[in-house]
Amino acid sequence: MWSFSTYSHGLSLLILFATSSLLGFAFGGEGFCSAPSVVDSDADSKALYYKVTNPTLSPSHLQDLPGFTRSVYKRDHALITPESQVFSPLPEWTNTLGAYLITPALGSHFVMYLAQMKEKSKSGLPPTDVERFLFVIQGAVKLTNSSGISEKLTVDSFAYLPPNFDHSVMSDSSATLVVFERRYASLVDHHTKQIVGSTDKQPLLETPGEVFQLRKLLPMSMPYDFNVHIMDFEPGEFLNVKEVHYNQHGLLLLEGQGIYRLGDYWYPVQSGDAIWMAPFVPQWYAALGKTRSRYLLYKDMNRNPLDHK
């Protein structure tokens, strides 16, 4: 005969079964909802910026979600995530595939792209009057100028090449670069020079009112119409200023994960994600997870906004 105690006993068994099943899924069982740990136990053995080219949410991890992407394009910002990056032969480069992440088609006055160099690959030159900045995120390349002077660039190394500056970037094996290019906004009697450096050689700068660590990779002097910043946040740290300004940004998250606010939208982001920020879009970042966040950030500077074409 049915009784409340019978119903209660059956409900308890059902809850126990469901709980056990969920725990099995969550802790590495072979169930439908099995999820990997958020802690990469092998992370310490990986190369610096490994997750930029091998993100946690890579295309292979999303193959069971047809049509899904975290990428977003709005009037004043864009988030371009690895599963939607499209690589094709890079114009003027040999044995190199490129993925354009930011271009004037979005509304920017600069270009940002990834260059995947293969064996025996070589760069092309940017268009006339266009300056170039490159940063190595995987492998190593050799930068040679018209005087025959060569520099080896490894992961975390960078180079600035002035407009109309003859140079080549070559790689004997696979390497990945992030490249920024823009048409130089010239000033009378001001000229830029080739710069080669590495992040760890750049001094930490004061950030009044903020907790993040800041390095600037280019001089802040008037000849340079943009800079590239390296910004580090420990887990739980965030920007105190909710920025709204006339400068544009191009960002590549090199390490870690967090939440980026762009306008009225809040985006979970991780290593390998690229972001474009238009002038005056509200922007804010907070670092999450168990490891530091580091991102590389393009910012125009030293020019009157009225001079932007």
C-alpha cells in the first residue's frame, strides 16, 4: 500500500543516485557531462604563452556545439576568440598563414593580425608609410635590416620597424607573431627608429591608484604615435578606473582569464582572445582563475584627435 514514507524513501534514493552520478561526471568519470579540471597540472612545463596558440576552449573542444562561438562584433568593440579565427596565406609573406583580428573594416585606424610562420618562411614589407610592431608568442625568428644587421627574437621579444624601413623576418621552423601596423602620423622634425627588446628588460612603471603591473615597450616621446603595454594582474585584481577615452585599443590576452566589460556587456575571456575597443567605449577588466593575467595592449598616443583621418 502506498504511503508517504514509501514516497519519501524512493525520493531519497533518486536524489542519492542523481547526486552520485553528477559527482562522477564532475570528477572525471566517463559520463556525458565530464568536465576537465580548471587547473592545468602540466602548466608549469609549458612554454611561455603556450595557451595563446593552444587555448583551453580550442576549436576541437567546441566541435560538439555546432554554430557556437564566443566571438562578438558590436559598433564600438569586438571580441575575436580562437575558435572563429580564420587563417589564410598572408599577402607578401612566404610559407606564412595570417589571421586578421582587427582591421579598418571594424572602424580601427590600425591592423592587428597573427602570423603563423612555417619552415623557411619570410615576411613581406608593410605598405608605403606604414609602421610595424611585432611580438613573438611562439618559436623564434630572425629580424634583419637593410644594413645586414640581424637580431634573434624569441618568445616575449618584440621589434618596432619605422615606416618605409627595409627589413625581413625569417624563421627556419614554426613561429607565431602578433603584428600591429598603422599608417604613420608624421610630425615635422620627428622621426622614429628601429627598436628591438624583450618584456623582461622593460622597467615596471608606477600606476597611481591601480594595482596592476605596467611595462611600456616603446618610448613615450613625441615621434611615436602609438605604444604597446604589457599589463599584469594577479587573480582577484582589477582596474580601479572605469576607462572612457578617445584612444583606441587592440588587445591580446597572453596569460590567464578574467572578465572584460565593454560598453554594457560583460565577457568571460581567456588566453588567446583578442579585443578591439573603439574610442569612448566604457572598458574595465578583472582577473579571475588561479594564475596571473597578462595582456598586450595597443594604444595610440601623442597626436591631436583632430588629426586622425
